[in-house]
Amino acid sequence: PKRELIRVVRNAENEIKLDKTSKAPGRGAYLCPNSGCLERAFKTRALERALEHKVDDTVWAQLKEELSGIDG
């Protein structure tokens, strides 16, 4: 279900971050709430395709750190 997923959003300033409210404006993509999903998205570049923007390594590291606090 969509409510169980974590939204990643690219806003108008091309900043990419986790959207904990699932209501932030911008282009969004959904991941399951575990670090394995983020790793798969990194390896296949699925998140970059969904957000239509390159995701820098520093952003990947930041997303991984933020997701580890949510990881269940």
C-alpha cells in the first residue's frame, strides 16, 4: 500500500530528499521503507529515471542515512 512506502522528492530547486509527509511539491518516487530498496534503486538507477534527474553520490549517502532511521 502507498501509505507504507517512503516518498523521495525532487523539488523546483532540484534538491532531492525524503518526503516524510508525502505531500511536498515536486516530482516524486516511492520506495519501500528499507535500505535494500534504496540499494536496488541505486544499482539500477531507477530513482534517477523516476525523478528525471541525476542523483549525486552525496545525496545517495544522505538518503541512505535518513532511511536507516526509518528502516524497519
